[in-house]
Amino acid sequence: MKLINYGKQYIDNSDRKNVLKVLEKSKITQGEEVLKFEKNLKKYFKSKYCVAVSSGSAALHLVAKAFNWKKNDKIICSPITFISAINAIIHVGAKPLFVDINLYDYSLDLDLVEQKLKKDKKIKAMIVTDYAGQPSDWLRINKLKKKYNIQLVNDNCHAIGSKINNDQGYAVKFSDAVCLSFHPVKAITTGEGGAILTNNMQIYQNSSVNRSHGIIRYPKNNKKFNGYYEVKELGYNYRITDFQCALGSSQLKKISKFINRRNIIAKKYDEFFSKYKIFKIPPRKENYFNSYHLYPLLIDFKKTKLDRRKLFKSFLKLKIILQVHYVPVNTQPLYKEIVKFKKNEFKSTIYFYKKEVSLPIYYELTNKEVQFIINQFKKVFKLK
Ligand SMILES: Cc1ncc(COP(=O)(O)O)c(C=O)c1O
């Protein structure tokens, strides 16, 4: 049996051909493939603007900078997410304001969010993660945006291709900026890579300039010389190469195929795990389409003779890697130092963390392998 990870890319011959073609070109970075990929992403996600960058983390950092968040600005975020969103807030000198998750879709608890928004005028924005591929309650989040005049960022790194009311443009529609990641475990890949999608011209212009050192290039016929440029902002090198973008465009053509397979696998897991009280399967929300970046299963270990360490060990023996998404950010040593957390502030987060196990889910995972995983669960938990 080959190694089964919780996620994995799928690369075919057309992907290889497209990448190789670009490698023959004179420009392998800052060329037309980047523009083409941006155009394809704009079309797919129904976005006015797009900036393709070197990673999802770079996208989040550039957005935080474009919003001009700074000292004393508080930005609401979730402890159950990848650290990049939190780092983006801290990198620009603003303060992360962690809010507990809800135990339905594992995104932010919006009642708690509203309590904070009512009391604290320093809250400038919210970064919402569409955890595991499940879109958050964006209709309610949008109402909060209007009522409390806050900026919204959708950390959509898990949810590429998810939909609300059959619309994959929901992420751009309901937030001010959307950040994507094309890491190999994500729905589509460019190796490393990411993108910002937005309908806001200022966010677009600022992010695209800061993607490349803050350099503004002047037109060819400017009064000084061809190639003259000026720097007015402290930027970064967050560029993505043309061959990565060629891979991205090629992968984007297959996105429905990739996500539909993930949905079939999720259904097989649902059918099995929903039969037993010790498991809680991810929610299925009406009119929401989940791209299933992850399949987060909650296991009531207290009602079993097994703990998570033993479970992982038994799977590892079979070359199956289970994962936990995530070790809560508020329990990490670095953030404990930066933010003074109150005791028992994140009850749902901790409850979720103790139970969560991410099962393998990716395009190439075969029905036989899914059954093998299910059989192993049957065996270790002694299920019928
Ligand atoms: C929710 C979330 N945000 C941000 C990122 C960062 O993306 P990248 O790895 O492309 O920097 C990830 C990647 O794992 C993620 O899962």
C-alpha cells in the first residue's frame, strides 16, 4: 500500500506540457502567464481584480498592508485556523482579537463576534476562515459588516471552489478581499502560490505594487528613460513565476472534477461515520456547497478505549497519515506571549481540538483506499 496523506496534489500530462512550454520561453517570471492566470481566476471567482502571489501567507500579508491596519487596530480572527492570518495581523503591527469558534461549522461564533463589535470601537476588521472548505455564514457576516462598519477578509485558502446558492463568486461578493492558497494539499496547486481577489481598486493597486518591492514602473515613453521606476512603499518580493501560473491555469480547468471527487469521498465517509454516536461528521448546510479541503471528523475519545495518539499510531503502521487541523493558535507559545488570553475563553475551540481528526481526502484517493481507511476505523474502534 502506498503512503496516504490527508491531502495531495494531482498532476496530469496536460499540466506537465503547459509547464514545460513556459520553461522554453524567454520570460519565466513577470510574464504573460501570470496575467493569464489572474484573468482565469478573475473569471472563475467573478472578481474585478486579482493579484497572483507566491503563497497564501503572502496574500494575507499584502491584504493586511493594503488595508493599512496598524497599532491599536484590532482584527477579529479564529483560533482554529492556520497561523498565516494571525501573522499577517501581527506583521503590520495590529492586534489579533481571537474569538471562540461555533460548534456547527467550526468558523467564528458570530454571537460572540457581535458582542465584541458592540463594545469595542477599535475593531477594524475581521479575517474569516472558511474552515475545511465549508463557507461560513456569510450572509450574517455581511450584515455585521454593514452594521458595525468593519472590513472583511475571507481566508478562502481551504474553500477554493466552494459555493453559496450555487455561486463560487460568493467569497468576492461578501468580503472586501479574498485570499487563496495553491499549496499542493489545496483544491488546485501551483506548487507554492496564492492570490488576492477583490472588487476594491485600492486594495488591488496597493497589493500589486507591494508584491514586487513597492516598485512603480513608468511607461516606456516617460521623460527620463525606458525602465525608469520609483518606490513609494516598503514592499516585498512576493511574486509567483510564470511556470507556476501555467500550472495554475491548467489545474483550474480541472477544478470541478477535483472537487466533485472530494464530495464523493466525503459522502462515503458520511454514510459510514454517521451510523455511530461517537463520531460527528461535518455539517451539510442547505444551499452551501463544500469543496472538502478537509474532512474534519470529531471523535468522542472519552467514550472509547482509544486516545488520538494510539489511533494515529495504528494508522501510521498502515502508512496512513491522519492530521489535526489545528493546534489552536491561542495555545501556541508565541501567541500566548503576544496576546494575554483569559482562562476558559475558548471553550468550544478546546472541545473541538480534543476531538478533531482530519481524514485523507483528495482527488486520487481511490474507493478501495477509502474502504481500507473505513475498515481500519471499524477494527480499532471495534465497530460493526
Ligand atoms: C486557512 C489557511 N490560511 C492560510 C494558509 C497559508 O497558505 P500558504 O501555505 O500558501 O502560505 C493556509 C495554508 O495552509 C491555510 O490553510
